[in-house]
Amino acid sequence: MEKSERKSFKEQNKEFPWWLVIIGLVIIVTLLLIINTPTFNEAFLTMQVGISTTITITLIAYGISLLIGLIVGLGRVSSRVIAKNLATFYIEIIRGIPMLVLIFFTALVVIPGAIRLLSLIGEKFIEIGWTFVGEPLAGVNIRMVSMSFRAIVALSITYGAFSAEIFRAGIQSVHPGQMQAARSQGMSYRQAMSHVILPQAIRNVLPAIGNDFIAMLKDSSLVSVLAVRDVTHLARLYAGGSFRFTEAYSTLAVLYLSMTILLSLVVKYIERRISINGES
């Protein structure tokens, strides 16, 4: 009996998340430094304004990227040659260019180009007498588009490709017999995909979607290069102005660590719930 109890204790000890305890201690020590050390406290107060910007940009951009990913993912599994090739072209382009370059290209090339195109279209409408449509378009100026908006567009386009691959894998994980059974019941391809395949596919990829969201939260720090006042940009400004690099970047690292660990625990909880529901 004692041997079995010792064995059980050892197994529990192995499964205990010691890594989480260590990370928790790191976060607690940093919080104590923020509370008790003036320089750490000053760094945190400077950066806390950017936390809401970081979270807002991440939430909006990831929501848009999921919509893009679903559409492109459906294109990837489509039997239509044009749709499949366009979807594949988009994914390969995005995957072949570094994210930082994509952010610069989208924010400083694509969006200004789109604004100029809208302005030209507006001028053409004015020439043919459609002033009610042309004047608003012609009046569009690049200065009207904030860097935060450009950052959201850049992240959405980039992560749309990653989300598309997640949805493609989820759709292909559903047994082909499900589609055949739905079609045999008189459903069209669109109805079968909407009511039979996609609900199962989304359920299968929920953990992957959660992990991708965490990845975007971390990658949102890259938008600081556009002077978006997120938490990373504010940390850089504070460090550059005060030369307190230890306080600035230690606090910044722990802020991101706290957010990602919290989200990771939520994702693990969802995974357990899905596995329990799948077994029942």
C-alpha cells in the first residue's frame, strides 16, 4: 500500500506544473518591484496606457483575420481552380515574406496606394457628373488614415493566411463521408459545408485558433515600428528618454508574459472541455 502511495505521489509530482509556479514567482517578484521601487513603478505607469491599445488592436485584427482565413480556407479546399489558386497564391505570398516587412509594406505602400486609387476614382466620378459619389472619394486623404488602422489591416492580412491554413486543416479533418452523407440527403454543397462540415471543423480547430491568437498578441509588438502607441512603443520611449533599460524591458517582458500565460490557461481549459465533450 505504501509503495503504491509513493508511486502515486511521484506521478503527481511529475505532472505538477512546476514551470507555471516558477513563472508565477517571476511575475510576483516583478509586481513587488513595481510596487516598491520608484523606477519600476514609473516604467509601469508609463506603459500601462498602451496595454489597452495592444489588446484592442489584437482583438480587432484577429477577428478580421478569422473572417479572411475562413474565406481563404474555403477557397483552399474548393474544387474550383480559380478560387483554389487565388487562395494558395495569397497564402504563399504571406508566408514567404517576413512579418515586419509585410507590416511596413501594407502600412506604407498598400494603404497609401489604395487611398490614391480611391481619390482617382472620385475624380472620374466628378468628371461624369456624379459629384455626390465623387466628392467624398476625391476628398479622401492619406492623413485621414491613422497608424493604428494601418496596423490592424497589416496584422489582419498577415494572420489571415495563418488562419486559412488552420481552417483548411480543420475542414480536411472531417471525414469525407460527412459531405457525401449530407449531399445524399439533398443538401447543396454550400448547405452541407455550412451546416455539417464547418461546425465540426471549427470545433476541431478551436485550440489552434486560441494559440494563434496568443501568437498575434505577441506579434502585435511589431506595430510599434509604425509609432502606434502600444505597450512596446511606450516602453521604447521610456527607455530611450530615461536610459532605464532594465526597468523598461523587464516590466514589458512580464506584461506580455502575464497576458500570454493567462490566455494559454484559457486555451488549455477549452481543450479539456472539448476533449470531455468529445468523449461523452
